[in-house]
Amino acid sequence: MERTLQLLIEVGIDIANHLIFDQGMRVPLSYGDTFKVLHENEIIDDGLYQALDKMARFRNLIVHHYDKIEPAIIVQIL
């Protein structure tokens, strides 16, 4: 489940990056910054930005600190 969630988040980041580059927006500095760029350009609202930012941070946790992931958190997110 963790890997599937990671892939889904990365697909969202990839889509966001395509939109950013197609529209000539500034280059994101990180995965989380990708969604900030969309928010700055009023593509997504505050609520969606906050949710997507949490997802990007959670992706980093899955990738870099997978030993600290509680299975119940993954189930709750899904």
C-alpha cells in the first residue's frame, strides 16, 4: 500500500510539473514546491494546496523514512 500511495503522489507531482512547464511558471524547488507554484498562480485554492502539500511531504516520509511509517496511517489515508 505504501508503494502504491507513493506512486499516486508522484503521478500528481508529474502532472503538476507538466502544467507548470506548459504554462511557463517558475521552476519548483522541490516536490512540495510544485504545488506551491500552482497555488501562487491561482490554479489550485488554499484547501487543495494544503492537502497536496501534505501529500508531497508524506511522499518524502515514505521514501526516506519508511521505517517510521505506521501501517494504520497508510490505511487511514487510503
